[in-house]
Amino acid sequence: MDRTELSSGMRGQIIAHVTSRIMSGEWQAGDRIPSEQALTDLFRVSRMTVHHALRDLAARGFLIRRAGSGTFVAGPSEYVTEYRHHDIIKEITRRGGRHKAQVLRRELRESSPEEAAAFNMAPREMLFHAIVLHHEDDRPIELEDRLIAPRFLPDAMEMDLTSQTMFSRLMLVKPNRQGTEVLRAVTGSQREMALLDIDAGTPLLEVVRRTWSPEGVVTVARMLRAGSHSALTGSIRNLDPRDNQYR
């Protein structure tokens, strides 16, 4: 066994030693663990081997290293669930279905006080407003109610909303955006339930999405789907403490 393999093996032993004590509860969140020198003496390895082992554990969220204070057991880490936003036309096509859009409203109008506040604009400034009912194989599947700041999509009134979604168009003209998203189970209005062709009392998944760019708020959208037609599949990852994106 060469020196590299030996160092790697000892690093693994140190990691196993530390994690076993954390997992057993012997070392609790906030506890200070033995110093690098103490672990060096315990395992009879180089200080650098211990340093790399503790650095790996810190990167994996087990430990917190504080300059001048020592190394401590980290508390439970936060995590985020990430999932992709698919264009509904592509989503339906991927399932082998046929998409059809029914445009219920398309207008350029003055904003209400609440809408102006959402867009950080003065009341009565103009907004593009569209309501589209999306069908899959002639079955209504999603009701989309969307507002867009006209300066980000100046030709919105000329768009063919039956062949291209506002989502896909915005991703072309303003792809680099940030935003917030709220998902709730709601009971729709009588009109919304009728448009989606579902029985009264059927739970709906409501998605309210607000996105912006450095130039301002781009769009605010509300989507409704019957619970039986909705599924969100994503991946879970630990939140890096240095990452402020989700705070």
C-alpha cells in the first residue's frame, strides 16, 4: 500500500470515528469536537490527514469550523426541493397527448392598486392580462391567469396563444429571472370549477408565481389544476449555509 492509499484509508477511519459519535448522539449539535492535534495523536497520522477529513465532514454538513475557536457539531441542515418548470405544451406532448388552448381573455389594461404593488409600479400603469384554459385531448387541465409588464413583451397582444404559451415566450425573451412561488390546495370559484369541468368541492392545486429580472418584475401568474391532474416531482438537496438564494 502506498502512502496515498494509506492516507486515504486513515482519513476514512477519522470520518467514521467522528460520524459514529454524532449519529449515536454522543456528540450533540453545538458540541466542540477534539482538536486536530488531539485527533492526530489518537490516530497517529499527519495533521494534514486530519485536516482533510474534518474539511470533508464540514463540506458534507456534519461539522462547522470556526477560525480561532475550533470545530463544532453542526445542527440539522436545511434542505430544498428543486423541480423543473415545464412548458405545458411540451408536458402534454411528452405524455403523448394533444394540446389545445382556449383564450378566455386578452387585454392591455390599467393595473389595480394591488397589481401595481405586485409589479412595483404606479397605480393605473398598463399591464398585459391574459386568461388561457389549456386542454389535453379536449379535457381542460389547467387554467392560467397571467399578468405581464408590457415592456418585457411588447408584442403580447399579437401572440398566437393557441400555439405558443406565454411561459415559453417569456423564457425566450427574458430567460434569466428570479422569483417566488407559492403552492396551495384551494377550492376554486364556481366559474373556475365549471371551466375545469370538475365537481364542486374537488381540491385544486394553485400555483402563484412572481418573477423578476434586474430591470423589474416581469410577470405574475396564477395557475389552477385539479388535484387529480397535478403532480410535482423534484429532487432534494441540502442547503449550503453560504447560499442565501432561499432565504
